[in-house]
Amino acid sequence: MPRRPALAALAAILLAFASPARAQAPVTIVTAFGAGSAADIVARLLAAEFQPILGVPVVVTNVTGAAGTIATNHVVRGRADGQTVLFSPIGPIAIQPNFMRNAGYTAADLTPICVVNRAPLIMMTPQNSGLRTIADVVARARQGNFAYGTTGVGTTPHLSMVMFARAAGVQMEHITYRGPADVMIAFARGDVLVMNDHPSSIRANNLHAIATLAAERFPDFPETPTFREQGFDLSMHIWHGLFAPRGTPEAAIQRFEAACAQAVRSEAMRVGHERIQTPIVHLGARDFAAVVAQDIDRMKTIIDENRLRQAE
């Protein structure tokens, strides 16, 4: 019996089994920060919504460190096959390529898919710190030996604190941690006294909100004054968005974009964002790309005007 027809038949059988398996290959959402961070919380909300929409398993992988650049490089250097996407805040995309000597990538190496939320940074402190206003922070910093925490050099929390310290004319020590949970431990030990960060940490950890880095008071914290109200014309926001490696097929981008538009309308996403005191702000790929471009220019201006580079 000729072997060629038999081999062809076997190949057809294997292909028949392989196709469904490939169709069920999981989608991986890589987050730039660890468990308990806003990025991690929202990524897991998205994964739960995406799974039935996309019809495949969706898993979240935390790749932490180096202010989000390790996660971003992980995605940029991965296969652009539509199976892996990055869920990131503004810092690794719009700041680090300008701030670091060599981040290993630029924003052009990523394709924006959608943005899902946006919130102002808030200066926060433990309830027992004795700090209640910006004036308290300035007075305490002038006494010396004053430290603040962030989740990395060149992050929005770091840049905002450098801008504040220079505007106030005070010296503060910068201590970095891998994620917000580590900062909370440092707060409990008294290693650091303040942090500018996403509002999700405040109520979850019973912190005191000192001031909001926005032009107007944040509706979720209406009793908290802005930096402007306390004499400092400073503002800084964090958005979280989904990106794919450059070269990802357009069909995959559109599939994720449609899934994102559907997911942000879900009750679970609404409740989850209320829990972390973050407004849902949704933009599709085209509008999100414009926001990214604007923020890259703005962050570069801030870095250049304040002479901020990696050595800071």
C-alpha cells in the first residue's frame, strides 16, 4: 500500500485536532505592576469580561520592576500574534522612554487599543503621620530627614513629587518600591511619610488624602483640596490602557478594541471601578493614540523643563 495517501490522511487528522486547540490558545494580559495595584485590579476585571467576549481563556501575568519597563519590554519583544497585550498606566508609555537613558523601547513599538480609566494623583499619608495639609508636609520636610515613596524612578508619582519639592523649595529623600503594597508596609514602619499615587490605595488602607493633583476637586474625594487650592499650580493624572506589540494584525486590534468597548459597559467593571475610586473613561484605538501622543509631548516638556533624567 502506498505510504503517501496514508501520511496525507494522518496529516489531515492532526490538523483537524490542532485547529481547535490553536483557537483556544489563551490571551495573556501583561500588567506592569503587582498585586493590589490599580493596573492589576482593572486588568483582572478586563480579563473576566474578555473571556466570554473573545471565547478563549484570558489570563493576567504580573511582570513587575523598573517602573513598568520590564513588562513593556516583555510585550514589545514578544510575538505580535494577537495573543499577548499590555495593560499599562501612563508612566511606562509616555515617561520612561523620555526619562531613561535607554528604556529599550519607545511608544512607537506599541499599538494603542483602548483606554479604560483616568484619575488624578493624590498625595496620601498614614492617619498617624500628623500631616494633614501641604503646609504640614513642607514644614516637616524643612526639618530634614523626610522621605517619600513611589513605585519606581521616573513614574508619574516620582515626577510629581520632584516637581512639588522644587516648587516648595524643600529636600526630600526618594525611596522606591516594587508596588503600592510595599509602600503600605513602609508606611506602617514609618520608613516614608507621603506618596503621590492613584487614589485606589487611600480608602483600602485607611490613609489620609492630603491634596489632589488636579485643576478641580476629585468627585470621589470632594473633601480633599487640590494642590492649587494650597498654593501649588501642579497637576498629574494616571490613565490605564491596553496596548499590543507593533505589527499585531489589524483584525486582532479591532477584536480587542470591540471587546474593550463592551467590557467597560459591564456592571462588574462599574462596581470594580467604584471600589478603587476611579472613573471609567473609555476611548477607542484612534482617540487613545492621540492621547498617548499628547501625553508623550507633555511629559517630555516636564522632564526637560525640570531637568529630570534617570540620575534623579
